[in-house]
Amino acid sequence: MAQTDVTPASASSSSSTEPARAPKPRKVPRIVVLGGGSVGLYSARRLRKRLGRREAAIVVVDPRPYMTYAPFLPEVAAGSIQDRDVVAPHRRALKHVDTLQGKVTNIDHGNRTIEITPEEGDVYSITYDHLIVGLGSVARTLPIPGLAEQGIGFKNVEEAVALRNHILNRINLASSTWDPELRRRMLTFTFVGGGFAGIEALAETEDMARAAAKNLPGVSQDDIRFVMIEGTDRILPELTLEMANYALAEMKKRGIEFHLSTFLSSCVDGHVVTSTGVEFDSETIVWTAGVKANPVLGTSDLPLDKMGRLMVLPTLQVADEDGNVVEGAWGAGDCAAVPDLYNPGKFCPPNAQHAIREAKVMADNLFQSLKSGPVTEYKHKNLGTVASLGLHKGVAILFGSIKLKGFPAWVMHRAYHVAAMPTASRKIRILTNWFGTYFLRREVVSLGSIHDPRAEFRAVSVPAKPKEAPAEAAKTTPMAPTETNNTEDASKS
């Protein structure tokens, strides 16, 4: 990492007696990319293809050493794809690009400085000439009683794997209990948020749960209950109402319970209470009700809109409210308010389809700016929308008029997303997973212990024996010299 000099945040205080040395001037401009997700990975790859290492240094900063392809998370949760196959390791996907693993905790664009907090070690800072902000989004939660203690998100691969293991574990435990109330609580799975993430996660895991229950004599299909709570009067707002209603009807046929125009009011100790007065117990509460821009942007001096998103022009250059370009700053993806030129007054939706395309246009524009060339505006007419509703089931709209349902839509969903997955090795691994699942059926084994692998070791470890109490001072302490001399004198006399 020869071109990535770092400065510890405490450097000035630790060497106060020595004069500070000025940093060495860089031979080439440094481009720092915040976030190694879809925006960060694709923009860094494209820039490296267009700029040689003697033309620019590129640094990607992310707390994880890989990019997660989020559209495949529902299939990871359902066991159709292995968890490691939906991530692209930065070291392999970003050749000739420097990577720093750490969390961005402060952005000072005025001084061209980024503060990074690693998982272990001291906070340090790096400088840059050009900045790409692709920090993505985080779950948008609400102060609902019990949500922080009981809920699980669905934003990364770790959460998808945890959800899969948790659901399968609940089914296995329920098959061994004779308490009907406890079994009902274990086998009630609640999802909050009827967008793409929530519906696909719900549909895929419901399919998996029913497949797992077929081999367990202690659990019947009627015992399994999946519940969706959605605040609006419909699901899948990205689809037309006709296609969304089709998806709703198909999932209702499978016994999935929907509560529309309903909000989660409380879930303390797993007791779910809704705004419409419905109450039930559930040991699984999955929160997929929206996202918000990464909150670290609030620590920066970059212009943000009312929703905390980075303000950018259609060219993906950061700009203030008056449209004045902030030199050296670029942004795209979930954390940026990218104008939708095909729908004036609206912004591009925060999904992988737009993020990948925005990243490529942004990288091209940054390259052009370095060469004093013209920049272009990002515009992309949505070619279609696809959604999986479980194994061999789906819904899709292509080119605004072609409507697919069932198996053809499911095939289109898989074909589109495997094509968008970076690196050929990951494409091959995913296809291999799918063929294996088709011929050998999916694995429905719970490995819940992987989330706390030391639990059993702690339970069997023998506690240390308590130290013996010290003997009484009179029995162990030798007589003081003064007392010895007095005794000897007394015997002589």
C-alpha cells in the first residue's frame, strides 16, 4: 500500500517534543472511495481500468473486506445460495486498488481529510484529492418498545444467515415441545415492511420453513404461521398495482397472513401489538421497513437534504442548494439524492440496479474531470422490475409492458441478478448452488451455534479453584527480633 499514507489521530500529541514533519507530496492524485458496496466497488474498478497506477492512486475504505450483493440475501436466508458466494472479496475484485478496512467516522472535505476507526487499533486519518461517497444506507428504525431487543435486520449477509439458522432452529425446537402455546410462539414468524426486501425475504423463508417441516413429525404445516405487517395499503410499491395484487393473492394462497395499513406498536418480550389492535406472540421479528442514508454523513461538511442524503447533480457531482458544485466530491447510491431525469421532481430509487449504473457514470465523469473533459448526466429508464416469491415463483414487469408471473418471472429474476454479480468465480459458484439445490434439494440444517461458538466451551469449563485462606499470622509470622532478644536475656538471668 505504497501510496496510502496514514496519519494517527493522536500523532501530534504523542510527539510534542519533535517538530512535525510535513507529509510527502504525492506524485499522483489520490481518489478515496468511501464504501465498498455496489457504488464503491464498481466505481473503483472502472476508474482503475481507465487510470493507470501512475495516473492516480485509488483507495477504498469499508468496515467489511467484501461487497455484498443485496438482491441475493433472500436466497441466502432460504438456503438456496451459500453465504460466501454472494459477496465479492475486495482483494480479488479490486486489483491494483488499495483497500482499508475500517469505519469512516468523520469527513472533513474542507481539509480533504477522512477519519477512520478500525475494529482494533488507534483512530487514524488519510488525505485525498478527490472523494467518492458510496456509503450506502442503514436500516431506518423507529422507537418501538421491544424492537431493539427482539428485532433482526435484513441488510447484510450476516443477518440473512442468522435469520435462516434462527427459523430452522425454532422449527426443530418446536418439534420437541408438548406445550401448544410455546410451539405456537416458536412457529410464528413476523416480518415488518412490505417492500422488495421484506416480501422476498418473507416468501423465500416461508418456502424454506415449509420444506423443513415436511421431515419433522412433531410439526404440521398448519402450525407454521408467517405474518407481514405493512404501514401502507399495498405491498411492492415498485410494481404496478395489478402485479402487486397478484403477488399478494399468491402469497395469501400459501397461508401467509397480511396486515396492511397497519403499524407495529410494540413487541416487548416477543408480544406483538399492532396499531389495529391485533396481538400475538412471536419469537421472530424481522424489520425491513425502509432504509436511511448512512448517518456518518451528518458529521461531514458536505451538503445534505432534509432526509440526510448527499445532494448531487445529475452528473453525480456533489452540489449545494443553489446548484454550485463542491469541487472534488462525488456521490451515488443509497446515500445520495440522485435526480431521476425520466421522472422530474423525483429521485432514483435506492436499489442495486441504479447503484451499479450510477457508479459507472460517476467514474467516467471523474475521469473526464481529471482530463478536463466534459461530464455527462446520469439517466436510466427502468427496463424492468423482478421479484422472487419463493422457489420457482416470481413476478416481473419488463420494458413497462411485458408481464411475467410464476416460473418465467422467477427464471428472469435469477438470470438478471446472476449476470449483475461481479466476478466470474461468483457467477459460477451461484449457478452451482442452484443446480445442486434443484437436483439434491436445499439443506435445511440449522447451525445456530455458529453465532456463539464458545457457548458450549464456557458451559463445560471448570471454574478456577478458590485460593486457600492464609494461615493465622501468629502461626506463620516469626517472632520479632526485639522479642527474641528479650527472651534470651530472660533465660540468662
